[in-house]
Amino acid sequence: MMRFFALFVLAASSLGTAMAEADRPVLVELFANQNCPACPKAHRTMRQMSEERDDIFVLTWTVNYWDYLGEPDPMALPVAKERQMSYTDRLSLRAPYTPQSFYDGAKECPGTRKKDIRRNINARLKIRDESLPSLTWDGDAVRVLGESAEALELTMVEYLSGDANKTGMVNPVTKADSLGLWMGEETGFPVTCKSNCAVLLHEQDVGEVIAVLALN
């Protein structure tokens, strides 16, 4: 009987951890371009990871600095290059590249290396702190729940998904806008989401990601 109870507690604990991880997924960001030879493999890898796991949320950012190698990528966004450069500088990396992937903006690796991708995801999950602020949405406004010693920034991204996504990419970003800074107040941030949107809560100046919430 005691053995059964111990197994029950262990199973319940594991289920609770899995649910917590699903509620606070790791943000995986892939930076790519259609003129990058290795990027199709990275897109396939990210699609596989996204299908296998419910503890990650993938966004694909298309950069424009490889456009001179061929036809300009129609999905390229100037903000994608700026975001990648900010991550590169903050993590003291030599230079940005494609396909490059980041994990909560805190770890990175080539977007084709499954072993490194899984290692980075698991490393982020291991240090999940449920006391950190989280996000909620009531259909009209996004609110931050919790406390923080410093101001945090909210960014809303729009992306293609489902039938609207005719690319081989996972959740390719089409637009990104700052919603402003959260100073610890209870005021909501009005959001209008007409298609597929997600809100990122992160340290200022494209810092480490604290939480991500898909609004659809």
C-alpha cells in the first residue's frame, strides 16, 4: 500500500511539473532567411520539435541581411535583424548567423542541432521559477501577474499559423510592437488580436524572456 501511495505521489508530482512547464513554455526563436542554405533543415527541425513538445513556443524571425545573395525574402523584417543583434551583443557572441536559435533569449545554438536544441530547452525548464511574473489575457487586455524588482517590457508579435501559414516555417513573425513597460502596477495593456498573436514579457532592451502567452 505504501509503495502504491509513493508511486501515486511521484506520478502526481511529475504531472504537476509537466503542467507547469506547459503553462510556462520556453520561447524558442529561430532566425532565418530564404537565401540561407541550411535554413530549410532548421525549419524542419523546429517543426519536429514543436510537434513533439508542448513545453515550447516557437517563433521564426526572418532577417534581411542575406537578401543580397538572391531574391529579397518577402518575410524579412528589419526588427528581426535588430532583435538578433541585441541577443548577440547581450550574450557576447561573435556575430549573428543563420539559422540561429535562442531560448528565452538566454541560450543559443544553430537551429539544426537537435541535441543542442533539446539541451537548451531542458536547461531552461530546469530553472523555471514559478514566483516570476506571468501573463494573462481577458480578451481585451493583457495583464502581468506577480512582482518584479525592475520594470519589464511587453512585446506583442503577430505570426502566421494554421491555414494562413503557407511557408515551411513555424509561426513566422509578420509584425512586432512594444506594448510598453510594466512597472508592477495592476493596469492592463489593451491588445487587439485579429489573427495569431503572442505577448512576450521580458527584461528591457530585448532582454531575457520571463513569460510568453499565445492569445489565440
